Amino acid sequence: MITSNGIGLYMATTKISVIVPVYKTEQYLDKCMQSVLHGSFGEIEVILIDDGSPNGVECEKYAAEDARVRVLRHEANKGLSAARNEGVRQAKSPYITFIDSDDWAKPSMMDDMYQLAMKHDAGIVSCGFIEYIGEKPRKDRNLTDETVMEGREAVRLSLLSEPAASHTACGKLYKRELFEGVEYPEGRIYEDAATTYLLYHKAKTVVHTKKQFYCYTMNSEGLTKSGFNPSSMDKLAAADEIICFVREAYPEYLNHAYCFKTVAAMRIAAKLTPKARKSYPDEYSIIKKIILSSGSEANRLLSNRHRVLLLLFKYCRPAFLYVWKRRLQAV
């Protein structure tokens, strides 16, 4: 229902809870919120988590203008995982989606993904991403293919870093019930890699559409200048947890899990410039050992691109860093 002045009234029964953590992204927030509130799907509640952001008053104006918006506050910054976990606990709708406050959604994203969820009784529906550097998209393709799979197949594909079963928390519609007993690990980065595979495991049906509904903001400096820090090793912790889980739940996918760890190690190695190696020799030693000791069975599962990068790391590390950097810069 819409009032005469265009302000949306809260709908008694919502179908999707949109969870938006906010921390120091106020300059992007309006674009994000306009894309959510004025999309083609109106039966939503929007949970803004002000995660100790210095200018949290920006969140309040949306709640004042639209009754579908609620604001939750953390007095101090607790991090993305804590914000998402709080949003899930407060969500009232049967489905949940996450949108980072510096990203935005295409107008029909939630409508199309909800229809797919209803059509297939899907636990998770995911969509394609468009990555933006400023106003320029890296890839904007008119793709329409859909993939329907069981949760176990989504787990397998996620270990191979396949787009149809990515680890990203955003760009997905989840049944809220999947989060019972599952939380994002707080105090860590790469929290989605540590969590999404568990949600795939609990979902009976997973649907992926190649339609590029989710618009992701990439920091142009971050692509080439974000350096290594000890928290980068959190991705290895997630990889080890995945290996333990797969060993028990899907032993036939164990080499897939080791493949995931090799790729995770290469992603971290790409941040370890010669200068960083000197500053973090122990971490570099760990990364190097993982990559160089990767087994042949797991390596056969690598994509062609990652096989090339693995060979470059083994035999010409300057070329490894150069190729990885060029791949990230390519637009």
C-alpha cells in the first residue's frame, strides 16, 4: 500500500527481510536504499544495522519515511558478521537477503528471485553480479540461464569456486530457517566462506540464475593496493573448517576441499609482495607450503586459470603476481 505522498506503509506480512549493515558507507547508502525501496517487489522489511557508524543518523531518515524500514544500533563497531547475525535474529520474513550498503540491486532482483524460490521450493536462490569500479561496470552481460541443483551439488561446486554456487553472502535469497544453528563467525574476515557451504548443505534445492541483478562496488585502489595483513589468514581457517566438514559429510569431495584450500592460499599469496614477505615471513612460509604441497588429485580439479597461476607461483613468482594483478585490473 502507498500513501498519497508516495511513502510506503509497512505491510502486515512481509515475504523478504532485507538486511543492510552500515558502517562508514553513508555516501553510498542512498543509492542502495533507493534500489531496495523502489524495486518491483514491495512485500519487504528492511533491517538497517547501524554498526557503530559515525554518522548513524543517516539511517533514521529512511525509517521516518518508510514504515518498512527498521534501524538496529550497535554502540560500537562489531563487524560485518555481528551485524548480519543480528539482522537474521530480528528478521520476521520467511526469506532473507543481504545487501552491503555500498552496493545496490537491480529493480527486479527480489521479485525474480522470489518467483524462482516459489517455483522450485528453493532453500537458496542466487544471481549473477555486476562489478563496478566507480560508474563503470567490469562485466554487464545479458545472461538468462538458470541452474537447479540439490544442496550437495551446490556444496561441491562451491569448493571449486564455481559462480553457480559462490561463497558470497550477498546476491542470494535464503529461507530464514536455514540459519537455525548457523551464524557468521564474529571477529573474522572471509566470514561468508566460513558459512555459505553450511547453508548449501542444509538446503534441499538451490537455484542459480545468471541474470546480473546484484551490483557490487569495487574499490579501484583496493584491487591493486590492498596489502597483506595477518587477518588475511582467516580464509585458511575457513578452508580447514571446510575440509573437516567435508571429510565427515561428503568424503567423496575431499579433494575438492583441498582444491578450495589451494585457491584460497593463492589468493592470499597474491597479496604477499616481496616487501610483505619480509614483514610476514612465517605467514609466507605457511602459504608457500600449502601451494607447493598441493596434491595432484586436487590440482586436477583446478580451473585452467588457476592451474596456470599455480605453475607461475611454482616457477616464476614475479609473473604470478603480475598476472594476478592484471587479471584484477582488467575491465
